[in-house]
Amino acid sequence: MRYQKIFSLGLILFLGMAYLSQAEDYSLQYFLSKASSKNTELSKKEVAELFNQLDEVMKKAQKIRTQLIKAMQIGETDVRYQEGRFWMSKLEEDRDSIETAFQQIKLLREKSTHLLASIKLYKSLKDLSSNFNAYNNMSSFSALVGDVAPEMELWADPVFYKLHLLPLVRLKDTETKTPQKEKKPIPSEKNPASKEKKPVSKERKP
């Protein structure tokens, strides 16, 4: 009986450890640790998970943007008319940034080495993090924004910049600087030495 209990406990511990090893947590903290390590190269699975996480960040940003607009429209925020117009213009910018980010994530899922898409996604993340940090500094908005603003800034830099964009730029730079093999000039054909000029025969006049 005692051995059965020990065996059962050992089996439970083994299965628990196996589950934890398989269920990798690709959270912000995971990628921050990766960005601060010496080996910043991502595996294919890590790259895919990075794009999945960024997709979730965009969904959160989209939801918060909708909540902010609604709060301003129904008068839940203590914002004056002129100030409200300014913040509404910022929220319109956010809409474009979020749409652009979704498009670039889709392209990068198909081809992770797409440089232009990576640059556009990085710009969208930086623009959104700048605006969301500004919202977070407003007492009327901070309750709705919360931790998303500082987290978005970290997703942009160092995570996306250091783990994806910077290595990709270096890779493209190396590819363009790789010297191409010089084509050897085709030697010009020389007249064969065996060919001699034939003497011109003079015809005798009758």
C-alpha cells in the first residue's frame, strides 16, 4: 500500500513536470528575459508566438480605444470641448495605427523576414505606446488604459526592436554587402599564327 502511494505520487509529479515543460509561457516577461540575454536569436516557434502576442496587444488596444471614445461621447470623462477634440484626433490616429499593425502582422506571419512590414509594425507600436502613455497621464483616462500603455512600450522596445527588427536589418545589410563574384573578361580572339597572307598573283598581259 505504501509503495502504491509513493508510485502514484511520483507519477503525478512526473506528469506535472512534463506538462509544465510543454506549456511554455510566451508572456511579455519571457520575451523581456530573452531580449536581455546574450542569445537573442528566436526559434520559428518563438517568432510565431511573438506575432501572436502582438496580435493580442492590438486587440486590447482596439478595445480600450472603443471604450475611451464611448466614455467621451456620453460625458463620463471630465474633458472640455476643445481638449476633447484633440483627444478624439489622437484616437483617430490610433485607429489607423491599429489597422496598419494588424495588416503587418498578417504579412509577417506569412513571411517573417519582410523588412518593410517589420518597420511599419514597429512604427505603429511606437505611435500607439506614445498616445496610450499620454492617455494614462490623464486622470479621466488612466482607469481605462491601465497597464496596457507601459506594456505596449515594452513590446515595441526592447522586445520587437531587439529580437526581430534589429537582427532583420543586420541580416539584410549583410546580404547587400556580400561581394558578388566578378565575371572574368572574355579574352579577345587572336589571329591564328598559321594563317599567312596569300601572295597576290599578277596576271601577264598578252
